[in-house]
Amino acid sequence: MSTPFSSESLVRNLLDQLINTFVPSGGDSGSLFWAKRLLLALILFALVWLLAQGICYLLHRWGNKLTSFTNTDLDDRILQRITPSISLLLTLLGIYLALLSLPLHETFFRLISSGLFVANVVIVCVLIYRILHEALVWYAERQHEGAGGVFSRQMVPMAEKVTMLFIIGAALMVVLRHFNYDILSLVTALGIGSLAIGMAAKDTLAHVISGFTLMIDRPFRIGDRIQLSGGQVGDVQDIGLRSTKIKTLDNQLLIIPNSDLCNTMLTNQAFPDNRIKGRINVGVGYGSDVEQVKRLLVAIALEVDEVLREPAPEAFFVSFGDSALNMSLFFWVEEYPRLFATTDKINSRIIERFREHGITIPFPIRTVQIQQP
């Protein structure tokens, strides 16, 4: 604390010399002495306040012109966010200089100066947080626009929370150090407490770390439709710190721990795009013309508007069944939510067209021969 005291004393002595130079004290009474001090305090505060307004004006006028030469808008956004904090810091500086010029009691002055110091620390923390927030949002927007980005919008709130914790911790240490508190014992206690909490909540920490992994690796995003190894299919609703919420096709919500998702195999139907390939298996009688059936299946698929023309639908003779020739029709749909409705339309047309062309879909037939003794 010796350094702040000496600096305050030095500034106070300079202010006293300034008062004695321009406003000689002589045999002034107490009221006149306080009037001079108050006048000097107001002048100092007004000068610093005018300086703050001038700096803000220059930042608005010339800062925007300088940032216009860059290719990105990050510097414009940061400049807009930090200008109010800079003005507030300079205003607090004016209040501090005004208090130094007044002959206040030492205890009262220390109390007010300590409050001003805490306010300055809070403003600096807010200033740093605003800069980091704009940088995170700007970077997330750039990565979100391109494919293969390693940072998504979902990570911005989490990164902000972690950054805020570090800023608050650093500010707390600075304030405690200013008031001559021993922060070494506090840091040691926090370290031991963190170790005990980590050992007691290792499963929860595993889910949290897996949540970070999911957000960085991005095997799926919010809104993607995924199929789990157990066969469940659903749309990703939220990726949290501990769990991921998936809304199934029958409107149920699956809440799965993140560590389970990291250690299992799943299918993302939304990658690399929203297109999905549908397949319809159908059996025809052994007396059917295979080529005619394949042409008819492709024509039926092309009659449905939701079926893509490129890639074109294809039909194949897959295998010989016990009672039918097994055929398969493959087609593409623009968006995976339309697959079921498109499959329904194609199936309905297959039955109708097969009846018109005399193509039968045979029932399973089994012949039983009884041998007489």
C-alpha cells in the first residue's frame, strides 16, 4: 500500500502548490479556504470531464473513419462497445482528482478512494468482457457461415461464461490485493476445494467435458436429425453442458448424457446435406418381366414431385425369393423430413400401376407334400 499512498501524496502536494500559486491563501478564513478548494475541485472535475467528452468525440468521429479501412467490422463493433466505458473511467478519474484537492479526513478519503478503486476494477472488467464478447460473436459468425468450422454459435454462451468466471476471479484477486488480504491462502483453499469437488463429481465433469467435445468436434448440430445405435431417430433440440436433448419422431424428448453420445456410434442424416436416399422393396411374381417392372418402378418414382431428378431414381433386381422376385427402388428426396410422406405416395402408386399392368405381388407360398406309406 506504500506505493498508492506515495502517489496520492505526490498528487496532493502538486495540487496544493497549484492552489498556492494561483490563489494565495494569506490569512483566509475557513469558509474562504473551503470555497477555494471546492472551486479547484470543480475545475479539475470539469477539465477531466471535458477531456472525456473530447476523447469520446474523437473516437466517434475519427475512430470510425480509421476502422472503415479494414475488411472486417470487428474493430467497429469493439469501438462502439468500449467508448462508454472509457468515458466513465475518465469521469471517475476526475472525481478522484477533485477529492484529492479537498482537505478531507484521512479515513473518509480512504473510504471514498477505495470505493472508486473497486468501481474502476468493475469498469475495466466490463471493458474486457465486452471486447472478448464481440470477438467471440464475430468469430462464431464467420465459422458458422462456412462448412467445417470448429466453432459454432452454441459455444458462444459457454465460452462467455468461462471467460466471465476468469475475469471475476482476477478482479477479486486484484481487489483483495489492494486491501492487503493474503490471496495465496485463498488460492490454496480454492485449489484443494476444487480437487475435492472434482473427485466427488467426476461423472458430472465427464459429461461436461464431453459436452465441450461435442461442441468442438460437431458430429451434429442443433436441428440435425440423428439415428442412435439403439435405433431411435430424432432431431437435436439442445446441446447442454451435461446432456443433449433429442426430440423423437413421435414427439418424445430423449435426454442423453453427453459422455454416452461421445462413446457411441450414430448416424447424422443431415450430413453432408439435407438430402436423403429412400428405398422401397417389393416382390413380384416369378412370371413377371423383370425389365418391365424396373422401368415401371422408375416411372412411378418420377411421377412424384418430391423425388429428385438428379440423382435419378433407380430400380434393381436384388434376389430370388422363396415365392417372389425381389426388386428394390432407390430414390432421393430434397429434405429428410419428407421421406415418409414421399414413400407413402410411391407405395400407393406402385399398387395402382401393378394392377393396371397385371403384375402380381404374390403371397408367401409353401408347398407341403404328404407321402403315403
